[in-house]
Amino acid sequence: MRIAICGASSAGKTTLVKRLAMKHPEWTIIQEVSSNFDRQYRNTVRIQRMILEKQIDAEINIKGHTVLLDRCVLDNLVYCWRVCHTIAFDDCLCLINNHMRTKPYDLIVFVNEYFPLVDNGLRDIDPVAQRQTFSAMSIMIPAMCNAYGIPFLRVTGHTNSRIDVIEKRLRELRAFDP
């Protein structure tokens, strides 16, 4: 079972992943790949391509019965689109499409809200970019899930509420037995 948590900056994805990992210590976690890259260089075509390649590599090579991802290539899709807007986007889209054809996810969870940005040294702190990214993700991620037949779930509210909704959906998918 592969569960990807997606959403804009400061939506609570990492907090959600950490809480799920505490509750389910047997799950394998893939940490957010983009945080390994200096934020001042992330908004370049070259770095976005590198982030995408590292994300795909991490997803292909991870082992575990249940894998929880803090972001996935669908997040990368939006960031590539925001940065590239050129033939380079087509290249990133081809990489993403090839990866998506392997059915890398059993459930995509989209955190359908975001909060004021706090500088944690990792994320971009531009609130306009945050809103634009959220808007693009709100459209592009469900569309990609639909295109590839991947179950999609929107969550909001407090972390505990989000966990309850995710676990309920996993039970419905018969992939989870608390």
C-alpha cells in the first residue's frame, strides 16, 4: 500500500505524516525530497528536474508493506509547471506520466487547506505563490488521479480528523486493519 500526502506549503502534510508514522510505526516513510535542495535554487528548471528524478527514484526503491509519502510526483507536477512553462515542462510531464503508468500509489490524500507561512528554512515563504500553487494543485492532482485510476481523498481540519478520514478510507479500500 502506497499512500501519498499532497498539498501546498504549510498545509500540515509533514505534521500529518509524522502523526501517522507515530500511530503506525511499521509504515515506511519517504520524507519530502525537495527539502534536500536549497530553496533559493528550487525555482529553476534544472533543480525541478532533479527534484522530480530524486522523487521518482525514492518511490521506486523504497521497500515496505505500507509506504507513506510526504509529497509525491503529483506535487512535483505543479512545481514543474510553475517553474518551467516551456518545453522543459513537457520533459517533466513525460517523466511523471511514465512513473504514473507503473501505478505507484494506492491512495492520494490532498490536504485541501493551507495556513499562513512560517519560515522553517525549507519552504518558500511567498504567500502569493502558495495560493497559486494550492489552486493549481486543487485542479491538477485530482485530474491526474482520475486519469490514472488512483483513489483520491481530500482532507481538512485538525490532524486527528484527517487521520480518522484517511484510516476510514483505507478500511474502505480493504488496505488497512487497525
